[in-house]
Amino acid sequence: MNLLNRNRVNRNLVNRHARMVLAMLFVAALSTVAGSARAATLPIQQVTGASGIEAWLVEDHSLPIVTLRFAFAGGAALDAPGKEGTAAMTAALLDEGAGPHDGIAFHRQLDELAVELSFTAGHDEFNGSLRVLKLNLAPTAELLRLALMEPHFAAEPIERIRADTIAMLARQERNPRSLAGRLWMRDAFEHHPYGKNAAGSAATVAAVAHADFAGFASRQFQRSRLVIGAVGAVTAGELSALVDQVFGTLPQGDPPGDQPRRQTGGADVVISQANPPERGALIVSRTAVPQSAVTFGQAGPKRDDPDWYAALVLNEILGGGGFRGRLMKEIREKRGLAYGVSTELVPYRHAGLILGSVATENGRVAESIGLIRQEWQRMREEGPTEAELRDAQTYLTGSFPLGLDSTRRIAGLLVRMQVDRLGVDYLDRRAGLIGAVTLEEARAVARRLFDPTRLSFAVVGDPANLQPTRPAQDAPN
């Protein structure tokens, strides 16, 4: 075993121990921080550093752990055409060497400090997550600062991450559920960045070079695009200093309110608003599998839509998980066509969607699609019953605090509230906003929102008696 591989193995072993240390403390923390979150509204503090950067904090000293999550506006949708995958690979490379540390030394530092550090890139945001013992917070903050300000993007890790990404994309190509989702998005957003796989394709990943990673980091890591959420054993004063240490030397960047821009043909271009086609489609990608995977959906509300809460309640009635939703009752409970079927509201920055998925044996795909269309039409024509409305409101209100079962999720919620501009008092208002949806309002929104003629289906499998209305594009990226 060569030195590089041996160091990787040792790094993985030590990192596993670090995760075990954090995990033991973290499990105990669930009954404290998360438990108090379920019992009462989270006490959110708005903390501003000397740099002017703001962070939202839920302070709890029950255990010596600090969780920090942050997001920069602008993610994979900003990848240059032909360089899709840049943001995702940048996220994978930030901890592969920074400042005075090469990749092995950087990871050794993380391991010795028992740090969990990760970066991810969605279409609309570039995200970071940090969890660390309180006593190691200061040196860990410096490592995070270096990762953001002085990443190496060295040749060896670039080629290793490139190879890993291409292998992951090849695995996706063999996954019918993943393919159905990508096929639906490509059909709905063919000429928009949302129609591209955030991870890129084998061809575009092969085209990304060192200058692309460095350029993405320098353009995107700006204070004006940053939101931060923190949970755990840190005071407002300590968090203020931490924010300044980690993020204070980032460039200010664009004026507040300016849209992040992608580089296209050497020019900076604002990403346009997007909507799926007005006319729904049925597209089929034939492959020899016993079950077909189906993604279905249509245009939906964005997060700032005034009808958002009515749509949220309607979606729960139609496509709620378990056996709550109409689709589950019709497709699984009554007919046994699928193990599960569900829908969700997907609010991108530049588009809103209602998306659902189901997997069923090839011979009964047409029947499942017919039932989905039927329930879409019934929701449009009849809307919910009073009992359905009341039950959905009760579930959405009561289940929400149960999802706050980790400091990471609470910190993520703080970030999401800022990204969506919900206000620091959102948790005090959420139940009232859901409860205020009337039967008349819900029925009116159902008539406006749900339209079976706009409902599109992407099927990957070998379904019987199913005639596509549009050809599937090969190898969606």
C-alpha cells in the first residue's frame, strides 16, 4: 500500500472515531436541544458581528457541541454551460487542502479536532455544515476560514474527485428512480439550468478545470449572499466573534437583492424564471426492469406565493405519506399497485413545482397513471372535504416540531427561514398561517393550482399499454 493510500485509510479510521465521539454526545443531545424545540418555540437570537454579518442562534449549553450551517445564494444553476458539475465538485474539493495544509494534513486536523465538516451544492444554494466540540471551536473555525478563503484545488484531488463523480453518475444511469426524476426535469426545463443534473454529466465533469473551481469560489463566496444558522453551546458574543473570524474577510460582493449570475459565453447572465410547459406530457425511457419508476408533476407555487399555505395543506391531502393522502389510499390501500406514492411542493428560486413519484410493476403502470390523473381532476373539481382540511392542518402543525430531532436540522431550519425570508418570528406564526386556511380558500386554490392537462409523467421501465406523447431524450444529464 503506498503512502497516500495508507494515509487515507488511517484518516478514515480516525475520522470514524471522531464521528463516534460526536455521535455519543449527539444522541444525548436529542433529548435536550431537540426536546426543548418540540416543547416550545425555539428562542432565536439574531447575532451580528463587527463585520456586519448576521447569524441566527439557538443557544443551548446542555452539551458541549456547536453546530453551524450556512448557505450562499447561487449553486449548480450558476455552472457555465458545458461545465455543469463545477459547483458540486467545488463542494467536494474544499476540504482537500487549504492554506498551509495539503489534503492529508487538512483532514488530519479535522480528525484530531473531532470535526464533522461538509459542503454541498444544490441548484440554488451552496451549503456548508459544521459540527464540533465546543473546546475545539476556535481552531476548527480557522480551518473553515481556510477552506473558504484559501482552497488549493490541487491536481491530485481534482482528478480523484472527477473520477468519483463520473463513477457516481454511471451508477445513477442504472437507477430507474434517479433516471425518471432527471428525465422529468430535463423535459420540463430543457433550456434552463434546472434541466441539468446538478452533478453534471461525464462529458461536462471531464471539461471542468482548476480555473473553474477557483473562479466559482471567488465569485460565489460573498458576504452579501450568505446566511448562517447556529445551534448549541455558544453564546451570542462567541458566535459574533466566530462569524467575523470565518466569514469576515470574504468580499462583500453584490448589493443586497441582486440576483447571482452565471457566466455564459464570457458574459454574466441572470438566471431567468422558468415554468414547465403548459401542456403535460407522457415520456417513456424503455429499459428491462420488472418495475417502472415514475416521476410526475406540474408547475406549482414558489415559496413567496400568497397561496403557499393553502397549497401545502392541499398537497398533504392529495399526496401525504403513510396512508394519509388520497393517492396512497387509491393506489396502495385499495388496489395494491405500489408500495408508496407521494407528492411534495418543490419551491426553487426561479420556479415552483408539485412533484410526485411512484414505482409499480410494468403491467399496471398505465392504471397507476390513470388513477393519479383522476385524483388530480377530483381535487381540481371538488377540492378537499372539511374533515380532510382539518386533519391535514392538524398533522402539518403537530408533526413539524417532531422533525426538529437534531441540532443539524434545527440549524438547517434557521438557514431555510433566512433564505426564504420568513422572518425571525416565523415559528410563532406558522401554526396560525396553516390554521387560517379556510375550506373556501382551499377549494379556490385547488381549482387554480391542480390541472391534469398540465400534469407530466416520466417513466423509466418497460410499461405495458402506455403510449408516450413525446420521445424521451437519451441520457439526460
